[in-house]
Amino acid sequence: MKTTLNNIRRSPFQALAAILVTSLTLFIISIFIYVSLASQVVLNHFETKPQIIAYLKDGHTQQQANQLINSITTQTNTQDAQYISKDQALEIYKQSVGNDPLLLGSVTELGLVTAEILPASIEVTAQSPKDFDSIVSVLEKSELVSTTPQGQKEIDFPKDIIGELTRWTYAIRVAGIILISALSLTSVLTIMIIISLKIASRRVEIGTLKLLGAKSKFVLKPYLQESMIYGLAGSVIGWLFSYIFLLYSTPFLAQRLGNIIRFPVPFLTALAPLGILIVFSFVLSFISSFWAVLRFLKR
């Protein structure tokens, strides 16, 4: 280890270059991890919510609603389907508007909002956005579902939203993998070149050690350790900057995703990517130094 630290001190600018390139790579990886986790949480949030809401005509019975639910669950792929009565719809409405007297109707000429003016409904959670069409088809064929004055069934479902989120999640993952692959290759080549230059500059010293009986493992171990130090320093610095970036982004994100993701993000949750970065950096460092050492041994 003493030899390793001496090698780093003898060429500080090369060490700084290796650490900066590694830090940039691991910073991007850390941001990618945060974004991937957040996008998956948002997608799961929308996928587990009642995605299809069909409003029912007045005068129906509980038995008719149950028959329609049974038809949906037997003919399509659903996670859940439940009946929401007028009274339940009123409670949901009150929870959504809070104590706002205007929205509750207490300061308008229309009087208080009551259960009688709200429609009962059936809320369906699909297994996948691909199942939306089949579920909507069953609901549109039902005489129990109310219609608009234009003759269309009153069915709400955010098919476009879920589909768009799915496409964005996939695009983020593909773009992240491509970017990480390019930066990882750059890091490997940079560290490999730096270690190769250091080995080449000490060729005579290494040759003398070999003549004195030193084994290849003893001679080259400091260079393997040196690359590991670059990786460890890069992982810590990359994660630290990504965490600072996350903290500065919290007010912006909390306004838009506060109802889905907990903000501020707990420190232990934010710390989780550090372990992944350390392992990944050690793998990159080992590959880089191993290639450099292998080239030397072949010569």
C-alpha cells in the first residue's frame, strides 16, 4: 500500500484525471439509478390505481352492479374491480376537496353537495395497460353504464397517460444504458492508459525486482491497488455530487411528485446506490488494471 500511495503522489495529475473520469461515470450512474427508481415508483402508482372508472345509471341495483363486475373479471385481465356507491362517491369527493366551502357547495345557491347528485361507479384496475381495450369493450356493451348526451358511454381511463409513462420509462432505461456503457468504456481506457504509462516508466525498476526474485504478483499488485483507489474515490465523489443534486432538486420535485414519492428522500434510501457504485467501480478498476498488467506481462 505504501508503494501504491507513492505511485499516486509521483503523478498526481494522472491520478486526478483517472478519478475525475471515474467520478463522472459514477455520477451519471447514480443519477440514472435515482431516475429509474423514481420513474418505476410513479409508473407503479398509476398502474395500481383504479385506471378505468365507469359511471352507472341511476336506479340500478347492487345485484346488477355485481353481475357487471363478474363479467369484467371473468372476461378480462384485472387486478381489482369494485363498486362505488353514491355515499362512497361523496366521501371520496370530500376527501379530495378537503374543507373548501366553495367546492363543498356550502356558500353557493346550489346548496350542499349530496350523495344524490353524484353517480355510482365501477372502478377497475387492469393487470396491464394492454388490457384497457378489452375492459372498456365489456363496459361499453353494458346497459348499466350511463351515456352522455352525445350517446357515448361515460367511461374514464388514462390510457394515454399510462402508455406515455411506460414509453418514457423504457426510453430512460435505454438511454441510460447507452450513456453508461460509453462512459464506462472511457473510464476503463483512461485508467488502463494511466496504469500502462506508470508501468512503462518503471520498466527498469520492475526488471531489477524480477532479477532479484520478485514474483509478478508482488511487482504488479501496487498497480492493481492503485486502480482500486481510483475506483473507490470516484464512487464516493460521484455519489456525493448526485446526492447534492438530489437535495437541490427536492423543492422542484416535491411540488410535482410529492403525492407519489416521499420528499425529502430518506438518507438511507439515498445512500443505497453508493454500495452499487462501489462494486461497479471495483469491477471497472480491476478490468482496467488487469488489461494494463496483462499487456506488460505479454511483453
